[in-house]
Amino acid sequence: MTAQNKTYHSPFNITVLVAGIGFFIDAFDLFLFNVYRIPSLKDLGLSGTELTSTGEKLLSIQMAGMMIGGIITGIIGDKKGRVTVLYGSILLYSLANLANAFVHDVNTYAVIRFLAGVGLAGELGSGITLVSESMSVEKRGYGTILVATLGALGAVTAGLIGDFLPWRYAFLSAGIAGGVLLILRLRSFESSMFIESSGRREKRGSLMLLFSSGKRTMKYIACILMGIPIWYSVGLLITLSPEIAKTHNITGLKLSTCFILFQVGISAGDLSSGILSQVFKSRKKILLSFMALGILSTAYHFIRIANSQQINITSFLMGLGCGYLSVFVTSTAEHFGTNLRVTVTATVTNFMRGTLVLLIPMHQFFERTFSIGLTGGLLVTGCIVWGLAVISAVLLPETFGRSLSFTES
């Protein structure tokens, strides 16, 4: 693979553009199931409580695929190159989404969502790493801003098409879009930083190396914990908003509207948080500031469950508070060396997504144990995940301006 020797000083370059489009399609594909969960399962003959239980099961299976895929693609990305992972990932999730358009039973649906999850796992981590290693130290944050913002807009697009495109055609279009992206990727260049480091004798993409140091392990876990609230918000509070509305006897709520407003908020947040981190030359301060906004917005969401309009408003505010994704992924890449960078970014971004596998039974446990209902269970779960995220952000060191030309030993 040819190396890209030029160090970019502007975010408007081919590497950022292709990575951004990739994350756009990644997020679009990922959130299609959230948007089409109810109509697709109804079309397969499910109804009543089966819609919720089966939907949560399929979502958990998809996220399990992403966690496993994060490990696989991360190791390959550090051993064989960032671009290699991008090729393989997009091919797998494109084929999976094409197959999803023709599914006719829940078991096949589950297998396909698992494979799609494995494929989707490699996009964000490899793309962010490639962009970070291709740009100058001072300007890399602007590149990751554009990648993260385009990803959020991909999720918005998934929400918008939910109102007029049948679910089978939506998955079909996602598969076709992935194929187009694969063609665009054929001229992608590997980062010179990876090429230079790959000639040295050192462990690359090693999970044993990742966990061989207690300090390194704690830093890794802290990065995961910082990202979990984003997926708690969109994976539980937004995805289950119809069920939440029903428990409060609220009518007229549309899941697609809540989802779009949340993603518009997170798009605005990604853009503003990324710019602010560059202006104030700090990742840590901006992370903590937006986390504070996210906590206040989530609290306001639970307080203001009165009608569909209030839920729509708080959906946007929660998205805005969760808009620290661009700073979060940049900081994660900056914490670790070249020989572990994709392994870390791929697994961190997918483990934070995959924690839904744990968060779903967690909120259900609180509901059953304390008889506090769906809203109460989600509230207790939120207190835990936001608390751990803030503690992690406080303990991690500042990374703004750090050179990425180093390795882990």
C-alpha cells in the first residue's frame, strides 16, 4: 500500500473527505435498525411486547458483533494497516445490509445484524486514526471534527428516510451506498506514520501489550467509560422513547422525530465542541463542559416527560450534550501509540456502543428489583454511566498538541 507522505494542515483534504463519507455511511447503516425496528418487526409478524423484547435482543446481537468486530479490525489495522481494515469493513457491512433487505424471519435477521455489526466495527476507529496520523499536530482536531460531524449527519439521514422509504428499500440503499464508497476507497493512501513504524521490531495490535501495564489498562477503560453515555442516550432513551411515552400516557410521539432531533443536536455539538477544543487548546476542558451539559439535559428530559413536544425538545438538548464525540475520539487516538492506536480506537468506539448489551439488562434489573418502572430503571442507569464518564474524564491527562509519533512498549 502506498504511503501518503504529505502532512495535511487543512481539514479539507482527500483523507478526511473519504473517512468522513465512510463514517457518514457507517452511522447511516448503524441507525437504520433503530429507525426501522418497529416497522420491520411488525412486517415479520411480531406485535405487542414482542416488538420491544425482540427489538432489544436484535440490537444487543448487533452490538455484540460490533464488539467482536472491534477487536478483530483493531488488531488487523495495527498489524496490516489502516486502509486494509477500511476495505474489509465496508465490504462486509455492505453485503450484510443488502442481505437484510431480503430477510423474512427473526433468526436470519439476527445473524445478518451480527455480521453487519462486525463490518461496521472497523470504520470509525480506522478512519479517525488515519486522519489523525495524516494531519499536523495543531490542526488534527479540525479533521476529526469533520469526520465526526459527517457521521452524525449520516444518522440524521437515516432518521429522515424513515418517514417515506420502506424498510427493505432502506437497507438495500445502504448496501448500495457502501459499494459506492468502496470504489472511492480504492485510491486511499496508508499513513506514512504507520509505514515508518511498521519496519521496526515491536509488538503491533497486541491485546497482551494493551493489558500488560496497569496504567495503560486503566487509561483504556477510562476512554470506554467516557463514551458510554452517548450510547445510553441514543440506544436507550431515544430508541425506547415510544415505550417511555406510552408509560406516561403520551400520544402523538414519533420515534423518527426524536431520533432526528437528537442527531441534529449531536451534529451541532460535534462541530462546536471540536472547534472549542482547538480554540481553547484543550480536549479535557471541553469534554467535561459538554458532559455537564449532557447531564443537565438528561435530568431535564426525565423531569419534563409531559407531552410529545417536551420529549422532542429534550431529545435535541441531549444530543447537543452528547456532542463531545469528535473530541472524545480524537483524545482516544492521542492517548495511545502507533502500534496500538487502531486496536484502541476500534475497540473503544465499539465497546462503548456495545455496552448496550449490558445497559439493557441493567435497566431491566433495576425495574424488576425496585419496582420503579421503565423510566425509573433508565434514570438509575443514567446516573451510573454519567458518573463513571465524568470521573474518567477528570482522571485522564490532557492530550491536546501531543505528537502521535510514538509507540507503546
